[in-house]
Amino acid sequence: MIERYTRPQMGAIWSEENKYRTWLRVEIAACRAMCRLGKVPPDALREIEEKADFDIPRIRELEKTLDHETIAFLTAVGEKVGPASRFIHLGLTSSDKLDTAGALQLVQSLDLIAEDLQKLRQAVGGRAVQHKHTVMIGRTHGVHAEPITFGLKLAIWYDELRRHVIRLGNVRRNIGVGKISGAVGTYSHVQPEVEYMVCKDLGLEPAPVSNQIIQRDRHAEYLNALALLGCTLEKMAFEIRGLQKTEVHEVEEPFPKGQKGSSSMPHKKNPNLSERITGLARLLRGYAQVGMENVALWHERDISHSSNERVTLADASILVDYLLDRMTWIITDMRVFPERMKKNLDLTGGLIFSQKVLLALTQAGMSREEAYAIVQESSMRVWEEGGHLRDLLKDHPKVKEVLSEKQLEECFGLGNLLEMVDLIFERIGLV
């Protein structure tokens, strides 16, 4: 991933240094396990633990000739260790190291993402409570529907983020597995006890069964979970963008002093960050698709997945970390305009109360069909001619037959429309 979207802590997890350092952890853990089983002499293990190291430039130099990263790595390490290096990688295949180390990187990434997600959820929950009773118009199909509160909109995001917390926890369990089972998963040159001890040492679970690799449905699940989280972040960004439109202007993403919105129009305050989140979320869905393509490989393994995973797993992790951080800032510092929300409620001349009128008429004895026809006819006149729905209905002879002027007037207020807001908040744990 480009530096622009890489935060230091996540970038460090996916750095070349950490990759090789994690590879070395796996190899040394295997040596320790084999020492316990009498396969590696204790003196040799001590020498390996003391001397095992690498120089990245040396690995790159060796790889130019060898065209095999694992062998280049092992050769570079062997040069540091000396004769005892013959016990490193004993009975292992490249994927024993690669997939087990990769699982460690993915778990590290998920732990960081989980922290990011919790921060975002707390920010969303805080703003939801703040605006629990900030009334605004609810829109369906982009058209004014009925009143809601801005807090309710945020409450939906809060609860959705809870599901991501659960989902990522499940993914962590499924991705946190290692394998030390040899070239085709048969333990033909390495004992199952080695796998068990290595995984225990590293905080992983052994894969119950493998071929040359850990099966890629686990990695596909990881990428899909991140992509789905990206969809939620895009959903939030999309909404903020919509509410920031000039003619709406109910919400505005942060615009710090000194920021520029346009190179040509000095007045512009564009939702640049929300649009960036929208664009980067598309990448996450693309990575998820690649992950699913990697599930089906030839026989016991081919390497068609290997090249793209160098990109997808790292980039997806880095992007989600970045997106969560940026969205947390947006939510924390975004401007909310309650007065504009109130003003927008009145744009349609009372049409947003049409259902209250419909129900009042039916409860007063009118058939639903007749009531609907009367309210719709009057509503269409307001759409076309302007005015207020209440004024048209109060002079309608059939309305006057069943509703008093006071009863009709009561239909055009918030009344009981939002009386369940507190209950909804209680149901999702926001009080």
C-alpha cells in the first residue's frame, strides 16, 4: 500500500522487516519443538537462538540468483548461524513457515483493527446519545418521508458496528491457525507434535488438516470481513456526503482552518474525506473477490494465490486501519446543524404528516381506501401548487365529517412519532 494511506503501527506489521522477523520466529519455534523431541541437539538450539538473524539486502541479493524467497532467507540466516543452521527448516516446506507466519501477521492486524473499531464505535455511540432527540427528516428513495432523529441514524451505525466486532472475533479464531505438516500435509518428515508445540508457542491453533497450505477459505473470510466493514464505512461516508449537499446542509465533515476545498473555487467545502472513504472501500471489495478466487487451487496446492496475497492481505489490513481512523475523526469532529434540520422538516408543506392524517381518518370510521385517496389527492396538489396539506384538508367536506379542526391540527405535529426513541436506544445499550 502507498505511504499516503499507511499508518505507522499497521505499516510496521506488514513491513519487510516484520515479515522476515516473523518467519524467523516460526523457524526457531520449530527448532525448539524438535529439540524437545530429541531431533535438534540442545547446543545447536542455543547457537540458533543466539545467532539467528538476517540482513534484508543480503536476502534480496541471494534471491536475484535463487529466485526463491524462502531459500534466500534460509541461506541468509544460515550465514549468520553457521554449522548449526542445518537444523533450521528440518522437515518443513516453505508454506509451513509462510502460512504460520502469515497467520501471526493477520492476527496482529485484526487485534489492531479491533482497537480501531472500538474507538469508532465509542465515537458513534457518543454522538448518537448527544443527538438522540435532534429531530430531522427521514428520507426514503431520497424523498422526504417522516421525521426521525439524527441520533437514530447514528444508532443504526452503532449497532451495525457491533456486528462487525462479533464478525471479526470469529474471523480471528478462523485465521489464527498454523501448520507444520510438511510438503503435502502428511507429517512425513516432521512429527505432529512439532506442529502442536510450535502453534502453542506462537499462540495459534494447529490446522486440523492441511495439504501444503492452510486452506484459503480462511483468508477469503478475512478479506470478506474487511470488505464488509468497508461497506459500512462507505455507508456512513455516503450518508454524510448526502447530508452535506448545499441544498441539504444538515451535517458537515470536519474542515480545519487552512484546508482548501478547490483549486479554483475558494468558497468550496467539499466532503473530500468521505469521498476518499467511498473510493477506498471499493478496493476492499476487489480484494475480497481475489480472496475467493484463491480458494480453489490445483490438487495439494499451486502458487496462483501467492503473488496476489502479497498485495491483498497487506493492503486490505492497512486500508481498514486507515479508514477506521479517518471515520472516527469525521464522527468526532463533524458539525451538525439542528436548525437546518428543523427548517428542512417544513419544506414540503406538511406532507410528512400524511400517514398521521390517513390513520386518523380510518380510526374515525372512514375506509382506508377512501382516506388514502383523499390524502393522496390533496398531497399531489401541494406537490404541484404549493401550500400546506393541512389547509387543503380542513376544507375538505368528507374530512370535516369525521375530524374536528382540532383533531386535524393534532395530526400536523410530532406528537407520538418519536416517543419510542428512548426504547430503541435502550435495546442497543445506549442510555
